[in-house]
Amino acid sequence: MDPTDEENEGRRLPHITLILPVQTTPRQARAHAQARLTGPLENFQIRTIALMSIGEHKTRYGPVYGKRFMAVLEEIPDEEDGEVVFVHPDYHNFLKH
């Protein structure tokens, strides 16, 4: 296997699935997902939330009619490993002082 193939393959992000009442908005679904980020999930933040389907869903408690959302998670970046998104034009002048 070519090492560049491994680099080009995407990294699968962790996710959680929520089944909520039909009237739930994506904003409310995000709040529900955020409330569930406890324990080992404390080191993650919600990257995106998407509506997967509406209808009857099988759960361990039996069939439930509602919306199924998926919250895709990503690790909270360390402050030291931040990504530079903007460099001020006078960057070098600031360093000299």
C-alpha cells in the first residue's frame, strides 16, 4: 500500500445519534447533543449536526416516531496546537519590540 493513500483517506470522526420529537429544530437538537457530551466525550465539541431521517425508529425501548439527528464530533484542539488563520501585515515589527 502506498503511504500517500493513507494520507488521502479521510479520518472518520466520532458521532452520536439522537432520536427526538418531530417538532425538534436543529438548534434544539444541538443543545440536546451538547448536554450529552460528558465523561469521555468532554474532550469533544460538536462539529455539525444533521437531520438523518423522520419516521419510526427502533430503539431499545421499542419503536419511536420522531426525527433522527447525527451530531458529528471533533476533538477540542489544544491551545498550543492552534491553527494560524491570519497573519498581521506588521507581524515582524511586533516581534522586534
